Amino acid sequence: MSGMDKSDHAAIRAVLSGDKKAYEALVVRHTARLFRVAFRITGNEADAEDVVQETFLQAYRKLDGFEQRSDFGTWIYRIAVHCALKNIGGSRLDESSRVAEQSNPELDEIQVADRVAGPDRLLLSSEIGTMQAFAMHSLTPVERAAFVLRHVEDCSCEEIGTALQIAPNAAKQAVFRAVHKLRLRLAVLRMKV
Amino acid sequence: MNHMQHLTEDELVAHAYAEDETESVQQHLERCAECATAYAAVRSDLDEMEFAAVPMRDELHGKRVWESIADRLPEYEAPKRRWFPGRMPGGLWGGLAVGACAGLLVFGFVAGRLWERKQGQPAQTIAGNPVQQKPPVAHPQERVVVVVLSDHLDRTERLLMELKHADTGNAETVSPLRDEARTLLVANRICRKNTKQDDDPDLAAALDRLDPLLAALASQPASLDSAGIARLQEEMNSDRLLFEVRVLRSRQAASTAQKKDGRI
């Protein structure tokens, strides 16, 4: 067990003994990592901040069920992924801005909400990052989270499955579907640009 | 895997992410130009997928998160203090339970013994004697012997009568006398002890004089002859003792009758 684990476990014991303030050390220690993954999944600073707060609140409520043999960082990371997934899955904002999933990207025009960024604007923009951001909106929440965790966070399919509460093979398939969709979107966008 | 059976996109992606790493995929890519091109395209697309940098946060970010949630966190109740550590092997708990039960049994046994000693009746009592009003102190290890003074005087009188008229030529008659003397010697000492405490000089004096006679008779051999009996009678003045015992018996009987009348 690493020094950080010992420190985390000591803080958890203190919290469970009635010392609420001891939780502050855990929040300060793990906020940066949770914010990073939350931002990558939600793609939005404000949402990422909400996810981080919700994550720490949920973790605090579940703290008495935390297995002392486990790694607190891994445990709360999974909670953060779940909260982020819930955030993007439940957000109605996506409905107005995302590319319609049911359309065939190979045949149809890209459908993007005018308020956020229309095809004209995309055509004017050559920034690949902007295209990717819109391409990401074509993914389902699970595909998006799975892709972020695999491509950016370098998690294994087993870890992704655990975090998303799905089977490892389902996680792998979600990554494949995400890559497939993103490649198609990016190919069309490149042609438009 | 041959050239005609090309790799799927999923296999290429898996290979790019080092998932399902198999030698056959790599060998196929080395031999199949079409799949190699497709793989290069997959790699290129994946490499291009760079996400926007995570916004920078200062060192106080975690502190601010804490301040934003601190008020919403209920305080856990401190666990109640236990007499012993909460996480112990079940076997140890069982051992402790057995030990505790055994300890309770021992404690109960000892406490019961002590209570009995404290609450128990006197070990030696002389019924019908005023001395009995005082609780005699009995040693817990002593046999409980209840001696009734009137009975003791009766038996002593009979013994002295038999001694007076003993058939010295018959050993069978001597042996019971000796055994009876031994029993009466013990009872007489109890009576003496209690009589002194009660300050009854006549009774105490009679019992004192009776004691050597009983002791001598108790220590006689079984083959006590007429000469030995005569010597005892003479030395111990058994006739006088017999007279005193009779007087004491009469007095004791009168005293008992008086007590009965008083109660009625």
C-alpha cells in the first residue's frame, strides 16, 4: 500500500469516526484527476465542476461501505466516470447541438444545430479540434465515455467496463463503435472543409 | 489469416490500441498492403483525435471544491467505544465467550461458598443450654456436631452407671464402654467450651472433672480388667461424678420445663 493510500485510508477512518473535516484532505488530493476525466467526458468546464462536486458528495455518502483494502483513488475515479456519464446522458442540451445519430453520415449532410455552430461555420473553420468536438456529439454517452477512457485516459477495457458498469467485451465494442463513428464524421468534415 | 481475408476495422483498431495483440495480425499487416494501408489510416485518424486541453486550475481548486460541498456533508457518528477490538477472528470471540462463562462459574462457586460460610448455622451447638444464645464461632472445616446438653448428661450418667457395674471379666462389655467414652469425650469438650462462655460454674466444674475420666476410659485397651476398672473408679472418683451428673440432669430438666411454661 502506497503512502497516499495509507494517508487516504487514515482520512477515511477519521471521517467515519466523526471528523468531517478530514474529508477535505481527500477532496484536495483527488480533485485535479477527477476534474480532468470529468471535463474530457462532458467536454464542458461547468459540467465538469458539477461532476466533481457530485462525485465527492456521492463518495462521502458511500464512504462507510468503502472497502479499506481498495484504492480510494480508483474507487472515486469510477464514481466520477459514472457521474460524468450520467451528466452527458441526462443533458437535454445535447439534443439541440449534437449531430443526429440516426442519420447516415456517409450519405447525409451533417446536421448541427444553428445556435451552436452551423455547417457554414464548420466549413470556415479548419480547426480539427472543433470538428472533433462536433464528431464527439455523434456518440452515445456510453460510447463517448468508453472512447475517452480508452483513447485519452488509457484505461483497459476491463477498467472501462468496471467504471461504466458494463462487461469488458461490451466496453470494447463501445470503443470500436465510437472509433468507427468518429472516423466517418471526420472524413465527411474533412471533405466539407 | 490469408490475403483474401482482410482485417476488419475493429481488428485494426484493436491492434492500434494494443488490444487482442496477436502475432497473426502483425504478420498479416506485413504481407497485405491493403490492410497495411487501412491500418495506417486508422492510426492516422486516432493520432489526430486530440482533445482540447483540460482547463488549468490553480492550487486552490480542491479547496474551493471542499468549501462548496462541506455544508452539504452530514457528520458521521463516531462509533461507540467497544470493550474489545471490533475486528477479531471469530474463533477468538468464541474463546473469549467460553472463558467468560468459565470465569462466571468459578466466581459463582466461590461466592456461594463464602456466602454459605457467612450465613451458615453454628458448627457446634448445645441445645437447651443458655450458652446457645450466643452464636458459636465454628471453623468452616470442622464437622457440624450438634450436642444437646441434656442428652450428653443422660449418656454420661449411663456410662458412669455401666462403669460402676461393669463386668470386668468380659471384654465384650468393656469395649462398648470405651467407644462410648470416646464419643462422650468429644461432646464433653464442646459442652465445656460453651459452659465457660456462659459462666455456669457448677456445670463447668462438673464437666471439667468428667473430662479426665472420659479421656482415661477412651484410651484404655480393649483388655481392661477388673483391677483397671477399679483403679479408674478410684482415681477418677466416678461415684462422685455420677452424683454430680445426676444433680445437673435434674437441674437441666427443671430449667427446660420452666422455659416451656414461660413460653406458654
